[in-house]
Amino acid sequence: MKILILLLALTSLMSCKKDDESGCYDCTMEIITSVNVSTPGYPQLTTATYETCSGNESGQTTATATQGSITATSVTTITCNKK
């Protein structure tokens, strides 16, 4: 009897379809950091890719920090495409 239950459980697990990805997105995040004075290595570009199923996260944000006469600006852009 236990073998029959195990076979039924395995059969149902193997017949399951992959989760519905109709609400999922492939996203790319780009972060560009620059400073207002000539600095070696700037501007810097950082890129990351990821998948999300919690909605379209596309958008852009800007953050600025100032220390004395130096200002650093970071622009983050997220672009998502539906799977």
C-alpha cells in the first residue's frame, strides 16, 4: 500500500507544470556614478541582470552626495522586459 501511495505522489509531482511566468520580467539595472571634478576611473558603470515576478520594476532614480566642493551623482536605471 505504501508503494502505491509513493507512486501516486511521484506521478503527480512529475506531471506538475513549471510555475506560470506570465507575470515575470527579465530586468537590467545600470548604475552610473560620476563626480563633478576630473577623477581617474569616473564615470563608473555597474550593470546587473535579474528576474522578477513581482511586477515591472522599470524606472530611474538619481542620488547626489556632496563633500566639500566634490559632488558625486549616481543614476540608477532599471529596464524590464516581459518574459
